[in-house]
Amino acid sequence: MRLGKILVPLAGTDSDQRALRAGFDIAAKYGAHVACLFVNRNPTEALPVAGEALTGQIATELVTAVDEANKRQCVKAKETFLHMLAESGAEETGTPNMQEKVTAEFLETMGDPADRVAASARLADLVIFPVPDIAYDIEPTLMESSRPCLLVPANAGNTVGRRVVVAWDGGPEAAQALTGALPLLTEAESVTFITAQDREFDELAMAALQSYIGSHGIKAEIRQVALGNTAVGQVILDQVKENQADLLVMGAYGHSRIRELILGGATRFVIQNTDVAVLMVH
């Protein structure tokens, strides 16, 4: 399997470089196309927040401030893109091909960044975000695109996908994450599936998992880890550290977002505390 198109949303911040480097590094393995998207915020959308205090002068100043911020951030995003383009040796083009050479393009549009990225993500094989210092909400992309999202923290290593831990509970989110990660798993040196639960292995389910990954040429260890009184998210991250993994694969928001927001959950915990890249799919 191969990755054909990788989407990297840019925000005109220092973390753009981290996401771009991961994108170009992964693209090099597959001869993939890297689409880098910068979304200008619509200046007029800043007006309603001022309410009754809004005057003509204030409205003009707000629109001007947003417009200037757009230009400043877009320039920085484009500069980072061009720097990484030169560093990677990729070809800049808007018409990707099936050749081994990596291609890339810089796209600029206007609207709500989260909504625009979510819409663009539906036609990408992988979306890359820096975390936790994201410039806007990544939940719309996770929840509405059903595409694999690679979250890259600031202290992640230089490699992604050499040693992989897959958090597996047999649910639809975990299954989607597994299929979305297949191109990376087939290239990995080591793959370990972690089932964090306090009940016995379902032998039939584990045999089905082994059969599926085997059909894709993936050799993996499947390990059950007791939860005890430890939160699922912490158990998963402990296993990532124990296995010296550089990539964690897991489903996102197996429970409702409201429940996760109120009670906490593995998705939010991992996003906020991970030291390695995480591939998530909802």
C-alpha cells in the first residue's frame, strides 16, 4: 500500500516546520504529494464578537487587524514551505503523478480554518498537525473527515513509524485507525498491539486480528496489559515508552466528545501528554 496525498495545514507559526518535516519525510517513502494549506480567516467574521460596542471605526480597525494578521502569517507559512521544499528536494507542482519523486504545492484559501481543513482532509490519505500548540481546533478534521490524522508533538524524534505501538480494543475507531495506518505499518521494523483491559483475551478476536495484519504482510506482537486503577491513556503511553516506539496508532473519541470533555478520556489525555507522534482516526 502507498500514500498518495498528504495534507499539511499551515498556520504561519514556528510549529509549521515540524509538521512539514514529518510530511516530507513520510512522503519520501512513497513518492507522495504534499499539499500544504493556509486558510485566511475572513475579516468580517471578527465583527459580531464586538456586539453593541461596535462602531464604524472599531469595525474598520478589526477588519484591518485580521487582514494584516492573515498576510503576515501567510507570508511566514509560505517561507517555511519553500524552505522545507528546498531541503527535501521535492518538486513544486499542483499536478502530482505516480513517480517516485516527492511533489508538493502551497494552497491558499479563505474561511474558517477548522472547517476548510476538515473539508480538504476528506481527499487526503493522511493529515498532519503539530500538537499541542495547534493554531485551531483539530476536532472537526478528526470527527468529520474520517481520515488518518498524524499528530506530531514538539519533542517527537526525527523518525516516525520505525517502531509502532497500536492501541487495540476491537472497536470501530481502532479498526479505522489500523486500516489508515497500514501503509506505515508495512514499513515498520517493529509493531506491537496493546490491549489494555481487565478481562481475558478473546481468542477468536485476537486470531482474527492476527489473520488480518498477516494478510498485509505485517508481523506483530499482541500483548494484553492490565488496567488496574490506571487511566487507559496513561497505560497506553507507558507502553509506548516501554517499547521505545516512535509512533502510536489509536482510534479517536470512542466515546462522545461531551463525555470525554466532562469525564476525560484516552483521546484527550494522549493528545495533551504524548511525547511521540500519534496517528488517530475517528
